[in-house]
Amino acid sequence: MSCKSRVRAALEFRATLYVPYSFGFASPVAARLSRHYGVVDPFVALGMHVFAIGPRPAADFAPPAEGVDEFGVGWHTTRFGARLPVQHPMPKPTLQGYGWPDPRAPGRFDHVDETMAANRDRFLVAVVNHTLFEQAYFLRGFEEFLLDLALRPAFAHALLDRVLEFDLAILEALLAFPVDGVWFGDDYGHQGGLFISPQMWRRFVKPRLAVLFERARRQGLPTFLHSDGNVVELIPDLLEIGLNVLNPLQPEVMDLAWLKREYGRDLCFCGGISAQRVLSQGTPEEVESELREKVGLLAQGGGYIVATAGSVQADVPLVNLVRLMDLLRGQDRQPLRG
């Protein structure tokens, strides 16, 4: 089976001996894997099944300073490879005077045809990243945007509407290509729960996320959502508006056995491999045990794509990541279950 066929089998809840996998690496990790395996692009060379295709910066975009993106958000990269927003270009609760980037700017999608042709055997997802909540707080700052939601709801609605407008334009452009699904990225939680109450999420985020999901589903495409932290409270709402795949399922804060029992007939899971605890602090043997345990639990009856619970950061020992990759790549010779 091709990568694409294996992912489709998982999405259709068909059990297969070979379980699909896909996850990302911070830049320092990718460099280590490149050296270890002697490859240029480890994500491609190591057989990741889901391949993301998103917009690029406009051809004429010239960053005003190092680490500043088209929205004017400034980014800091930690020594482990994580990127954090540290500069917010909308200090006051007003849209006046802010220059939004053009979602249809020349150069933004010039790479898509070539990228798809080079990865046609993979499951290709159109990416609308930092979808709603994240992009809004990147612009305003986290604390300020939470205050907007509580004290300035009219402005918060206006800001989210403007972000949605940008996202829809990006999505429309990507859906002109023959993609296999749509991937949204929007963190709604931390390890202890949600950043905002479920009621506030339903008021501000859910209706706009539903618009994006509906556009993807109108084209017959499955929807993926990456949302860190413990977002269990939102799963019924996400299913209601049409979510198909949830990522990354942090096992330290989510009961994956309960999730499989409760939602495993309706929701495909992508994630669950402990990056925070096992990958970063365990032994290669513990990594293997973690992988086999999660596959045995979540792949029963299909509906599972193996992934780490978040992008692999530079604190993960190379020997642990190599054990994980070699087990996943070797499933034709040594299945992970059965």
C-alpha cells in the first residue's frame, strides 16, 4: 500500500498491519537525522505519510527585522528549536492602521504544483496554520487578547472575523489543487485544561472554525486539527462541526484509552507518543514499549496515525528518535502489532 492508501485506510477505520505515521521535527533535530541517515530531507526520506502544503511568504516580502513574519509578529527560537511569539504588532484594540498581508500575493502558491508532483504517493493536506485563536493572540499578545475576549468582545469578534477572512482566502487558493485533506492548527489548551472556558470558545471560535471545516467538507475532504494540551472538553463540539482527525493527543494529560472507547468510532487519532516524558527522558527500550503500547491501544479497528505528541524538539536524544523511526519504517518486516 502507498502512504496515501494507508492514511485513507486509517481515516475509514480499516485496520491494517502497517500503521501510517507522520510528525515533525525542530530544525536542529532535522539536521541530526539528516547526518545520521545521510539524507537531505529527513521528513521525506524517512517516509512520513502525511505531507503538509501551505502558503509561502509573498514573493516581494522583505522582513523588517530578523524573525519578523508578514503579519509583523516577531519570533524567538529557543535552544531546543521551539518558536515563540515575542513581538505583537497590534498593541491597541483597534483594526485601524493595521496593514494585513495579501493572502493572494504573487509567489504565495508558486511551489504547490512542483511539491505535489514530488510527493504524489503521500497523503497531501492543505495547511491553514495558526488558524483563529492563535493568530489573534499573536497579533495582540496572549494576555491582551484574553482581556479582549472578556472586556472588549466587539473588538475580539471583529479581529477574529478578519483572521477568518484571511484564512478562507488561503483555503480557497489551496483547494484549487488536488489535495487529500485540510489541516488546521490552533492551540486551545495547556496541560491543565483550556485557555478559555468552553462557553467562550463556543462563542468566539467554534462558529468561525465551523465555516472553515464546512468549506473543506464541501469539497469532500477530511479535516485535521492540531491543538495542544488537554482539549477533551471540546471534542463533542469539534465532532459536531465536522472534525475527522485530532492531533497531537498528549498522553500526560489525556486518557487515551478512554478517548478510544468514547470517540474511537467517530474520530481518528493522530499522535499519542510521549515526547515530553518518554522520547526526551526515556531509554530506546522505553521508546519501543511506548510505541507498541499506543499502536496496540489506538490502532484497533483502524483510526490511528502514529505521531509524537508535538513536534520533536532538540532535547530528544538521537538514539531514542532513531529507535522510533526504525521501528516505524520497518513495519513491512516486523509489524508493530499482531
